[in-house]
Amino acid sequence: EMQMVGSGGGLVQPGGSLRISCVASGFTFSSSAMSWFRQAPGKGLEWVSSVNAVGSSSYYADSVKGRFSISRDNSKNTLFLQMDSLTSEDTAIYYCAKGSSQYASGRHQFDCWGQGALVNISS
Amino acid sequence: DIQMTQSPSSLSASVGDRVTITCQASQDIRKYLAWYQQKPGKAPKLLIFDASNLETGVPSRFSGSGSGTDFTFTISSLQPEDLAIYYCQQYDNLPYTFGQGTKLEIK
């Protein structure tokens, strides 16, 4: 069974940094593009970032470009999101998701989602 | 960015009813549309991809149709466990974008 378990969420002051991660199992992690999405409290879903299967190409939403960095360690089946210069606008549940292809910008659906990591930016 | 307009934003229906949700894209996205179900406190779950393909393991009462800019999601016979928010999402172009969601309540 495909599964992803997120961790690393927490309370951070504005301007601070946080790294969240997601460990995958039940599928060939190194063959799948991976993405992060987020959902602010009571709001809809927003795409944040994607990385291809080998970690050589990545893409970001304009709202996080230059502040967030996506990466992966295929030897540990782990996806990361490094978040810097955080603001209250970044408060959300962050979900990792598996893409159905190896290409980060490809036309693929997201067929497995982690349970989410809550990131709260507040002073 | 491609805007996804989903309607209605909420609806209430009885067990056994047929339920339909629509999603309109601001430009042609061909068949690259997915439908997700999000139950309270849970992560989204993929139900339909490529506009009309049922994800493995998803009950056949769920279906999707459409192409280009206009899409429809249908539950043929509503069940109590279908209480959730449903989202459409386009994946034809980055940034991937979602509809605002349809909150489905059971009467």
C-alpha cells in the first residue's frame, strides 16, 4: 500500500525557517515526481512546489519562489521542503503528494497524499 | 494562471440522490483534470483523473466527464460516507490550480 508520512511541522515566528519532510513507502519513490501542496485554515488547496524523480528539476508557485526549496533523498525515500522568510500567509497544513509520472512539470495526477504537517507562523 | 471555477460551492442532498458538480477552466485544458475528495481532517484523495478515468479502488458511483473547458463530476447514488469537500484540479499547465471546492452535505 502506498503511504507517505509527513513530519516537521510546528510553530515558528515570522521571518523564521522550518524544514518539513515526508517519508514514502509502498511504491518506487525514485521513479516518481513529488510535490507539496498546502491548505490554509478553512481554505482550499494550493500547489506549492514540485520536483522530478531524480531531483534535477524543480518548480515553485510565485508565492513561495525564492523563499522555499524542495529537495529529495531517494536513498531514504524522503521528500523535503525548506521554508525560509516565513510569514503569516504561510500558515497552513502542508501535504506531500506523489505524482503519477517522473516529470515534475508533466501532465500527471497526484495519486497518493501524506497526512499533512501543520505549519503555524505566529509571534 | 488557469482559473478553475467550480459550482455549486455547497449542496445538500439525500442518500440515494444523484449529485452533479461542475468545473470550468479559464482556458482549454484538454483532458487534464482531476477530481479529489477531502473528508474532514483528512488529506485529499484522488477519485478521477484525465477527466473521466476512475482511480483504482474508487467506487463506480463516482464518474467524470468533459474536455476543453467544461467538466462534470457525478455521484450516481449518494452514500452517507460521501460527506466531504470535492475539488477539481487542472494539471495541463503549471501552476497547478484548483477549484474553490464544493462542500457536500447529507440531508
